[in-house]
Amino acid sequence: MKKQISVIMAAIMIASAASGCQSPGNQATGATSGGEQKEIKTFSLYTMGQTTPLDLSNTPVGKKVTEITGVKLKCDYQVGSDEATIATTQTASGQYDDLLNPHNELNVYRDAGALVPLDDYIEKYGTNIKKWYGDDLKKLKDPETGHIYSLSPARKTVTPIYPLYGFYVQKQVLKANNWPNKMTLDDFFAMLEKFAKEHPTINGQKVIPFASRGDRDGSYLISGVPALLAGYPNTGGNYYDADGTAHNFSLSKWSHDYYKKLNEAQQKGMIDPNMFSQTADQFYQNIASGKVLAFYGGRWEITNQIASLENQKMYDQVPFAISVVFPGVEAESYNGIESISAGQGICITTSCKDPVGAFKFLDAMCSEEVQKLVQWGIEGEDYTVVDGKMTLTEEQLKKVDDADYAKKQGVGQWWNFPHPNLDANTKFSDGNYVHPQNLPLYISSHYKDYEKEVLQGYKVSNLYDMLAPMKSSKFGYGWDISIPDSQPELQDAQKKSGDITNKYLAKLINAKAGTFEDVWNEYCNEMKAAKYNSTESYFTQQVQKRIKEWN
Amino acid sequence: MIKAEVSPKLENGSVALMPKKKSFFASLVRQKDLVLITLPFAALLILFNYVPLWGWIMAFQNYKPGLGIFNSKWVGFKNFYDLFHDSYFFLGIRNTLGISLLKLVTGYLGSITLALLINEIKNLAFKKTVQTISYLPHFVSWVVVSGLVYTCLSTDGGVVNEILMKLHIISEPFNFMGTPKLFWGVMAGSDLWKEIGWNSIIYLAAMSGINPDIYEAADIDGAGRFRKIFSITLPGILPTIKILLILSVGNLLTVGFEQTYLLSNNMVIDYSQTLELYVYNYGMGMGRYSFATAAGIFNSVVALILVTTFNKLSKTISGESAF
């Protein structure tokens, strides 16, 4: 049987290679597959936010996808301008590629009427999509128009092997303090102070006990922390009651206490003096040099820095995430919320001449056959089947982490297309995981020796388990709600209060001894003048709407 | 805007040669060759400098890219009202003018002084080397220069702090980039470093146009170096200085977006939010294209008023003018 398939596939490949010489239009004639005429369609795809060349259909996996779906993609990516400029130019001209991932600019395209609503297509043709998305479909409705424009790829992810966000502390500090976790803010800074006193320099460089990004785009890493310290997950500038009422915490006691603690630490010389007058690059450089004992951030931001520390064999300086809470807080939520988020994803545009064909292709991308290809790769090359179980050999394990190989092979590059949840609980109908990174084999093989010591220290088998798992939420992330253009006053209030906070973070944390409360009052007055909490009612309304519609 | 003013002068100049009261069309026919030569440039000028002004209509609309100019809602002067009722806007004007004037003064004094100094060097090889080195930074992008500035002024081993500490002027590193009131100085200083050599080229060119006989005569009369600088070189390049000054007055409201954006940070935002940055943050950044256009119109009108007044002023006082 297998042999037969491969013979047919070879025939298709030769035929499609031959037909490739013809005009690349929509009508390129296809090959005989199982006796019937199959047409190869070509769709153009524009991926916003993709700034490096992308040629999905010309990879080995991509070619197989074309065989199964009968669709070839002509990929275009973002060059030169920023997303907003491109979106404006494209909508002004009214010319789009057949398929489009609008990334952060969905609203612009939607308002220009560039996107084809998918609701009816899903009803009629979306067999695979309905199977994998199920109840999530109603969460994908656009808040403004009530239509579905894209099948969001932002779903449950593969089993994480590291916490997503947290207070990152160097391994040597954790080890010296007998692997602490869930510390109070006071204990946390006491630990840093003590360690810095005992070890004033690291490799000849002066130690920075606590640092943070403080640049224009990074100050949310300070201003967003107070709610986390109080045990709430990151839902943007507001935290939400169980009934969905939004509370802006900019001026809360939490914020006051956190900034005050940072101010105290600053007076003791424990805070990076350049925190607010350096670029993000300089901050990350400090992390890579191993002189920063602790900071708050996300793992995905510092993967390069960790790799650099590993290359320098500075394993003791690699940071690991722990949680820090206010006294009396029982549960922490540093890992945030697990949800589907509407927004980016592949949309069909009004320029597409064959929207039904395009949708059928999107649905076909969701079929198990294609999913095995795009998530796992090609059998024999990227994975092995033993007794019907998909697994990885030693060599294939290495390929999973090799970004260059994945790009060449075309595996794992299809994230923007509709796909199942990728977590360990979602499985193909034959019982296999949907993604190789869920294999316990992969997880256990991934940790390096210095990480295994941390695993033993904390008595866990997965570093992700050091913090509470991602929470489910009745209204999704919350931070993905944005104020529409129809509410310019609220937009203005949000922007201004954000800018005021950015400015005062620096003033508050650098305040001289005894002046903190004065600066804080000044900050409160300016925020109130900018009507910082006028947006609460809008967020409340939107979250309550979601709670009603989604549950 | 300024380029638009230069070419009419050429046409005026040639028209002035004609006997007066001659009909416009007659002279047009007589100068058809000249007219033909300038036609492509006039067309370019109209295409790129005047046709886009059509977009100013946006300022009176609530413009949405998807709807286009024809379908967007008309809102009258609302965008201007919003602009003039925003305290940040006036903060922006203050910062823009502050930085601009500081840049104007340091830039002019610096490049004229450098040109005078280079002009006094007699060794040709050395002169060329100094000149080349001094204008090289002009070709470096602000992205790189801002990185240099941040590194040099860093409290963590930055070269400026190191020198000041070795000289015992300060006892601990000073946070230059984090001191709001120093930001204008940082802007002017970094601009001076980058542009001083480039800006001095035009003065050097003007100096080489001064008749050497005058210097010889001054030598015979026993004038020293400084006497020659103040009595011959400076008066010789005065017309150039004046024209450049008039032209740069029109740019008073544009500080240089890249430089401001890259050098500013949250700590100094009160002194670094210039008009351009304000328009970027509160106009384009929030998708308020109409609002940004309104600010742009304000900018253009003020620049136009500044240039014409200054030109007039200069004409009446010294008879020197750009147009």
C-alpha cells in the first residue's frame, strides 16, 4: 500500500514539476491522481509581521501540502515600511493578495471592507475546521461586526517547558537560598540585597541586583507587575472581578507598594541606575553579561541571552523564573491565561477570485493528513512511526530544535494557518499527539545538565510547573480588547495615562529619600486630570459581553 | 517649501532683463528655449510639492483610510480645536523651539568657527584630512549615532563620565540621558558633532571665493591673522551666512524626527516631546491621520510666516534676502 502511494506521489511530483513551466496563473493543469483530473490552484499570500523571506510551497513539506490540497502559495512578506503604513496603502488602493494575515492591522482592513466574512463558508465547507475549533468559533467573532474573518492560530500551545513570565533570578542566587519560590516582595529584595553584598562583582563586573526594561516600549514590564503581585493574571491595564467589572490598577495600593519597594531598593543602590536611560538592547546586553541578578520578564525575550550565557559556560548566571507575591496572596497567575484570541490569522480578501476554493484550502490545512505534515514533518525524515505511535529518534529530536532545518524543510512554518489546539490533551484520531513537542521524550531530553539541577532543586519534572499553570478565563485574555476609533476620547485618555505612567515610573523609582509620597501624589493628580479610568466602563462592557456570548 | 521659492527667482531674474510693460506672452515666446528647459522642473515641483497639498482636505475630515477622502465624514475645524486645546501640543512647541534655537546657535557658531579655522591651515594635506574627518559623521545614520551617544554618556563606563571623574570634576557618574533639563543640550551637542563638518563646507566654498588680492593688500598694510579674519573673511562670507540663516528659519519647527525619537526616553519626555514626536505619538500612532494633518498644516503655516517675515526683515535692515 505504502509503495503504491509513493509511486503515485512520485508521478504527481514529476507532473507538477513539468506543469510548473507553464504560466503560473490560477489555471495550471494538474496531474492525474487516482484517475481523476486534479487542478493546482495558486493563491497569493501576504503575511504582515513576517519580515524575512518566506516560501512555504517550495519546501519539501510545502510540496506535499500542495499535492494533498491542490493549492500552491505565492508568498509575499513585509518589506520596508511598518505594518500601519502598509495597511493604509493597501486599503487605499483596494488591491490585496488573495490571502492575507493582517497581524495587528485587522481593524484597518475590516473597516475598509477588504475581508470576506467566513461564517457561511464554515457552515457549508468547514468540516475539519468545525471539528478542531468547535466551541471556540463563537469567540472568533469580530466585536464590531459579529463576523468571523480568520481562524485564529493563537490557541492552546504545546506543553511549555519553561514558565512564560516571572521574576527571573540567577541560578546561583536561587541555589544559595535553597531554591525559594512564591516569595514575598520584601523577602525577594532582602535575598537580592544579601547576595549582592556577599558577591559585589561577577567576573570582575559590578553586580546589578535588580534591573528592568524602562524604555518606551518596555515599561509595561514594570507597570503591569502590581496586578501579578496581587495574584491576578495579566489582563492589560485592568484587573477584572468575577462578574467582569474592570478596575484600572494604575493608582492602586499594589502599584504604590511595588514602586515604593523599587524606590527603596534604588536608594540602597540595588537598581540599575541606567534603567530608564538605556535602550532595550543595552538591557538585554546586561542580561547576557550575567551581571543582573534578577528582573521581571518573559522567557521568549531572553532566549538569545540565555544561549549566550550557555556559550560562555556561565551556567550559574542563567536566570530562572520564580513567583513573587504580596503577603497573604494565595494563588499566583504569572503564566497568565490560556485562551483563543481573535485577531490575526489568515483572512480571505475581496480581491480573491475564488473565495470558496481558498476557504476549502484553509479547511484542508486543518485535516489530519496535512496537520501531521506541517506539525511533524515527513515520515522517515522528521519522525518515525513505531507500532502506530509517532515518535522521534535521537537525530530527529535534534531537528525539532533546529530552526534553520525547520525552515528549509518547511515544518512548523504554518502556524498562521488554521490548526488544532497544540497542547498535550489534543490528539489525532489515531491517538498521536498533534505536535512532537508534547512527547514526554522531547520534554525530558530537552533539559541541559545545569537545568536538571534546578529541576532537582525544585523537585519538578518540568520547569513550567514551578509556577501555577495557565488559567482558563471566561472572557479570554482581556488585554486583547482595544478601544475602537469610534471612541476617540477614550483612546486619548488611554494613550495619555499610559504616557504619564511611563514618565512617572522613572520619577517614582528614582525619587530621593523622603520624597516618594509627594511624587506619588503628583502622579495621581496628573492621572486623574487625564481621566485615566474613564476607559473602565468600556472594558467592563466588552468583557461582560464576552462572558455572556462565550459561555 | 523652500525649494519652491528658489526657481521663481531665476525666472524673475531673466524677466528683469526685458524692457518693462512688454506683454507677458511676447516675452514668453521670445524665451521659449528657456521656458522649455525649466518646464520639466516646474512640472516636478508641481507634482511633488503642490499636488500633495490636496491631502490637506483630510484635516477637515475624520479621515479613515478605508473610506478615502470622498467618503470620510466632514468635521470642520474639530481637529484644529483638539490640537489647540491639548496642553501636550504647547509643550511640544516649547521643546521644538527650544531645541531648534539651541541647534541654530550652536550649529552656526560651530560650523563658521570650524570653517574659519580650517581656512587658516596652510598645509594642504592636513587641511584636507581635517575637513574629511570632520564631515564624515554626516554620513552616519542617527540610529548609529544615538547608540554612540548613549554609550558615551552612559553612567556605566561611558567615556564622558570616565573623563570627568578622572579630572575630579565629579565624584560619581552623572546620568546625562536621564536628566530632563539636559536633553536640549544633548540634542544640540550630538547634532553639532554630526553636522559641523558638513555645514562648514559651504562657508569654506564662500571663503575660497574671496579675492586673494584683498588679503595681499591687508598683508602689506600689516594686518595680522585675526585682523584679516574679522575684517576680510567674515565680511566676505556674510551674505552666505545671512541667506542660510533665512532659509533655516523656515526649519525652526522641524527638529529632526529620527534624532529626537532615538535619543528621547521616558525620563526626559517632558523636554523631548517635540512637535514631530507629538504628531507621531498622538496622530499617526493612534491612527488619527486627520489630526496629524492638522498639525502638519499648522507647522507649514508657521514656517511660511517665519520665513517671509525674516526675509522681509533682512531685506529692510541689510538689503540681503533669499527671494
